[in-house]
Amino acid sequence: MSDNTITVSINRQPSFTEIWHEGSVTYANKEYNFWLINPRGLDDQGREYEMEVRWWFKQVPKEIRSMSEQIIKDFKENKHD
């Protein structure tokens, strides 16, 4: 058996805060819900964290899943509405 040591480290200070927005897409008379996850703040090099769309359920057609980037783009463009 190997003598490799595994060490897990967790920073106790939060790295960033996320704001979760609920949304939905209607397709073929069926509604598909999602969360738009918007991380706040910058990393230690001043870079902005990436936004993410997370679907509520696994059964989302690929035509809808492929809209994730467009949903993020629309959100950013209409942020001040």
C-alpha cells in the first residue's frame, strides 16, 4: 500500500457571495425552471467570476439547455431594468 498523504484545506473566510435569481423558459407549452447564479466580487487578481445557469431538473431538452449563454447575455444586457 502507498504512503501517500492527502490533505484537505478549507478557507474559513468566504471567497465570494452568490446571488441566485429564479427564471424559466417556456417551450412547446412546457415551462423549464432555472437559477441564474451571479457571483459577486472579484478574485485576488481582480477578475470577475463567471455566471452560471443551473436547471432545476435533469429532464430539460438540449434545445433549452443550449440557451444558457443567451440567458446570461440577456441578463447582463438588461441588468438595470
